[in-house]
Amino acid sequence: MSTGPITAPAGDDPWAGCVFARLDGPDDECIFCDTRLHYTAGESLVDGENRWFLATRCPGCGNEWLECGRGLPSEPARTILTERTGQWVATVGPETTSATPIMRAFRRIYRDTISEARQRADQLRRNGLRGTHGEMLVLRHHLADLGVGLEIAEAPSVVPPPGQSQRGL
Ligand SMILES: [Zn+2]
């Protein structure tokens, strides 16, 4: 399927010639020319906030798509980020007996309700919490302010369920 790039009309407009559509089709192939796309992704902790980006480039037709944002990465950028930079798991030490500061951090970061924050805090204390590296850094930053130490480690890779292939690298 090829619909052709959706581009801004030529002229003095600074966006002239830019593509205004995601490039990812099925199996990470370009929607315009079916070439396998190249992704570059990253996150940084800046002033206690996660800044992320996902650059998508088609080596076939040369179209590019850049997505960036603050806080929790939106989908599908988050999934692609995780594939590029791994999934990370955060755990708190056994000395962390109170869920209260952890819940406070979750309510601040994820805007959780009290019950959501309690559920997430229980998960963190029991099995650890998974996410992108940037998300875990933000969590550590907020918890450190509340006197809670957080360990971050790369999560063991998850084998995809049968019949579901991993996205191409
Ligand atoms: Zn292309």
C-alpha cells in the first residue's frame, strides 16, 4: 500500500516539504515505500523530568519522522524505545517498610489515584516495577527526595509468546 507522503505545500512556510505522517507501517516497514525503517531513540533525565525522543528514518525514500516529549513516552514510541534501550526494573531495598512515600511519588509522577498508587507501590516492593530507563530514573529522582533508595537494573529479556515475533531490529 502506498499513499504517497503527506507533505506541506511548497512556499515560504518553514514546514514546506516536511512529511506530516508517521512512517511506520506493519513490520516496521515504511508506509510509502515498504523499506525497513531505522530507529534511533533515547531518554535523558533533565531537571528531574524525563525527556525522550524517537527518530524514524526510511533509507528507501529518505523520509524522516521525529517524535519527542517530556514525562512518560507515548505509544508507540514507548514500545520502540524499550526495544532499542531495553526494559529496566526498579526495586526498593528491604529497609523500605512504608508504602506512603512511594505512593506519594507515584501520585506525583503518574497522577495515580490512591488505589492505583497503592497497587503500584505494592508491585514495586514485591516484584519490582518495569519500564524504560528514563521512567526508572525519574522514579529514583522523586523517591530520593522522599528518602527512599531505588535500585535500577536491566530487566531480563522477555521471550515473546509463540506466534508473536519480536519487532525487527
Ligand atoms: Zn520509505
